Amino acid sequence: MRRKPYCTLRKSYRQEGAFCAIIAAMKCSSLGTLKSLTGKSIYLVMAPDALDVKEVLDVICVGERIFLEGARLTPERLAVELQTPSLFFTQETIIVREVDKLASTTLEWIIDYAETAKGKPLVLLATALRPGKLQQAVGLGGVVVDLTQVAPWEKERKALSWLKEQGLEDLAARLLLSRVGAERALLLGEVEKLRTYVGEGSIAESAVADLAVGIPNEAIWELGKALLARDNKHIVRVWRSLRAQEVAPIAIVAALKVQMRRAEKRGLLLALFETELKLKEGYLGEELLETELVKWVS
């Protein structure tokens, strides 16, 4: 069967109502649409936002998630993962990161496999891809989720809705958007700082005004890198610079928690949780926090 060009494929499959679906500019509410398309054997997810990817994976994945790196993946390795029954889990989803870095032989193998895919779900991840054979092949028998063309106003509307779900009052959410922007990776960090600062309950505009003004994220990122590098002198230098800018210690700790969670540094993350608790309960004075930071990596 001769494949149709990708641009034609998008239009005709929507018109025919087939199970192939290309979801452009998906909103939070559109996850319901995606849920109706679960149970397929192959998916291609194109999304630059890591949080969007996580939401999609939460909907389509079943059982244990097995991650493979596209740059090092061979057809033989992928075939083994797809065809070998799991010894420990009843269900598995195979997820290939950075599909744009696949070797040509592996890409061709996947294109051939997509036409008759069955068995364990295979999810292909990419930040973006040019229209081509892969999209066409996956679209004929699976689901292509395209989140690369989100309009700015739609992104802001989606971010505003998400912030309210996290407990921000309307004016607080709008103020945070005006100061941080609509990138959810950044908003997530700010929400964690605010939640640490406020505790339980709704987050008011006054909390955003107090905490989200002038927080130098680059400097806090430098502090996190210094902690990971166990560079005591740099830790002290960046810490003192942040304090000179009157950044609240609780905000610094909250931002560091976000970094260590992403870096999967459980030891430092646990230390940060303990320090956060001491700060909130008044057991750790500000003057001792600098010593505490250095102690973590000594």
C-alpha cells in the first residue's frame, strides 16, 4: 500500500474518524481524548515540554516503564525488549528517548515494525521531528501526539488553569505568570517554593509578591551545581551572594529541592527536606544554614 504524504494523512484520518489521531496543541482537558486512544501498540510523542511528556506517559503507559536511549539503540536490542516476556512484571511499556538520534538502521526497523506493531506498547519520544516516514508509519497503526505547535495565548491559558489546580488564587496565579512566564518547568519550581513558604491551603497574591520577586534562578542553579560538585568555597560564595540579595532562605531551600529531585540525588534531597522542616519550625537559625550546606557535602 502506498503511503500518503504526512500533511494529507493528518487531514484524511481526522475526516475518516479512524483510530489514528494527531493531536495538535493538546490542552489539559484533551487528555480525555488521548485516553480514548489508549491500548495501541505504538505511539510517537513530539513535545518540547518535559511536563507535557510526563502527562502523556501517565495516560498511555501500562505497567513498568523501560527507558531506552535512542542514540545507543540497535534493532537487535529493541527487538529483544519488545519480544521478551518480563520476568518480574505482568505488563511493560518500552519507551525510546530522543528518537531524532536513532541510527538509520534502527529507524528503518521501527518504521517497518510500526505497520504491524503488536504486543508490548512502544512509545517514541522526541522534542520535534520533521514530517517523514516515521510519522506516517506510526499514524497508520498507532497514535501520533504532536504538542509542538502550541499558541502562546493557549499556553498561558493552560498554565493559568494548572496554577489554580495547584492552589493559587486567581490574582496570585496571574501575578506569577506575569513574572515567571508560562513555562511549566519554571512554574513548577515557583509553586514548590510558594507551597514551602505558605504551607497548606490556598496561595494568595501577597505570597507571590513576597516570594516570586527578583529570585535569581541562575544563582540558585549555581548553588545546586556547587553542592553536587562538593565545592565548599563556591557553596559559601554563592550562598552569601544570594543572602546579600535578600533571597529568603526558605526560597533557596525550595529551589534546591527542585534541582536535587531532577538530579535524583536522594541524599541531598533528604537533607533539604530535613532543613526545610527545621526552618519552618524555627529549629534552624539563618546563621547556621550556611554551615549546614557545607556539612552536607563534607
